Amino acid sequence: MSAEFNDEQISMQHGSGGQATRRLVDGLFAAALSNDVLDAMGDAAILSAGGLRLAMTTDTFVVSPHTFPGGSIGSLAVHGTVNDLAVSGAEPIGLTAGFVLEAGLEVEQLREQVRAMSDAAREAGVSVIAGDTKVVENGRADGMYINTAGVGLVREEARLDPALVQPGDAVLVSGPIGDHGIAIMIARDEIDIESDLGSDSRSVLPLTRALIDTLGSSIRWMRDATRGGVATVLNELAESSRAGVIVEEAAVPLRDEVRGACELLGLDPLHVANEGQFIAVVDGSRADEALDALGGVSGGESACRIGTITEEHRGRVIGQTEFGGKRVIDVLVGDPLPRIC
């Protein structure tokens, strides 16, 4: 756990998913609320009840604009929570939804987001079973914020733990990275390019199901690469497992629009947010089986191996460049893209 949080004010960087976020979460929230379940710091808390393993997670969505190419705050609220359960090896049981609405919000805008939430939940095969609504003064909530929580039943075959990661294990990604973050930038007119790029916001549950069905306990660990991107979640894995991670950067799948936008803005695609992709570490001898399983599911055709767990560089993520060089891939510093989820 990091040192005590001593910043005097909260800034946008504290919501980036990078170093500032980790200092806030570890040094203030986790330090005050520490317990065995919370300290595990996974995408979902794993609880035992009545002989069952349950996963529970919560998330708050403040994305701007509310509707963007490929999704909206309503669908994103469902996808984000379902995905946190899915990469924890769980089958979702139900979701809750809390709305903070700003006085003056057009009812049709609210209706649009509730419809999007309903459609996303139906497609994911999960129900919204409870909720809450609050209204605040005009100018206090950017139209609306949405909080969702979810509970799921962890599959018996899923025994996911960074401590299980071993040298020689394969690092997989479920598809092209960076679509969500760049699509949001384009929707805000922050990049002067023409593109049909859309957010990758989706449920990854069909993909994690296929992976668990095929590999079972040969899956060591999974995380969805949201705020802070692939680089941040791999650094969290390296730190918690005390293993090294080698990333073959030429193998990382990127759309041309994402690559071009990142070059234009000086961003590392590995730091750009995703909302429908996840990282999995699996037994290296079964990597091909895993990729076949993912490729057999709609939306998993671009899944690929991007790296390997190693005994070297313990606690670090090292990028192997296409020119044969190496670089340290660190956690996101700063806040190149606020309010992406």
C-alpha cells in the first residue's frame, strides 16, 4: 500500500486511472477502509456466502458527452459493471442503478439513456433489479451521473489470482485497444480528424465465458483495461504478482485511426482507455487454445497474444519495440483524457 495521501486538493488527474488515482485510492480510501476483501483491489470483491463465491462491484459514470459514437452513458454503465464481474470469472445475477439528475435536464435525454441501459442489460442477459434517483440544482451534475453496482456468482472453474501467474504464461488481449478513448476525443472535437471510429463499449461476458469453458483453471488472471489503459493494468499485475511482463509492442492490435490520433497527440496507445477489451494471462502452453476460443465468439476475432510473463524485470512492464529495443512501460502519469467513463 502506498504512503499517506497528502495532496491538498482533488484535481482531474485523480480521476485518470493512473498514478494520481492510485495514490488517492491507496493512500486515502484503502488506508481508511482497509480489510481483507478491499485490500485485494480487484475489479470485483470476491465474497463467500453459504458455500458460494460471489463477486460484487460498483462504478460511477460521468462521461461527456452522454452519447458518443458506439455508445452512451446508459449503455456504458451496464457494460462497465457487467465487465468487472465477467473478468472476475463471475456470471452476473443483477445490477442496481443510481441516477443523479440535474434540474433542467430534458426528459427525452433521460429517456434515451434509460432505453440504452435497458437494451444493454437485455443484450448482456442481466436485469436491473433496484435503483435510486436524486435531483440536484442546475449546474451541479452535468445533466446526469449514473452509478451501477452488480453482483455475480463466481464460476467454480475460475480461480483467478495474480499470485498464480508464472513465468512462461501468455498475456492476451481480446481485441484492438484505444478505440473508446479516441472516439470520445473525436466526439468532443478535440481532434481535428474525420473518422468513423466508434467506442468499443460492449459486454465481454461471451468472451470470458468461452475462455473459462475452454481453459478453466489454466486462466491465471483477467482485467478489463479501462481508465489508464493496458499499461496501467499490466503494471498493477506486475506489482501484485512480483513477476515481470514483456510486451511485444508490434503485436498489440491497433486501428489505423487510433495509431494516427495517438501520434498526432503524443499519446501512448497503451495508456488510452478501453471499455470493451480485457487482458488475460493464461498458461503459456494453452495460449493457442485460448485464442481459438476467443476467435470463435463474435467480437473476439482480433484477440491475440501480446506478451509473456518472465522471471526478469520483476514488478516491471517492459516493452519490446518492433526495432528490437526495450523500454519501461509505466503507469499513466497526468490526465490526457478526463471523463472518459
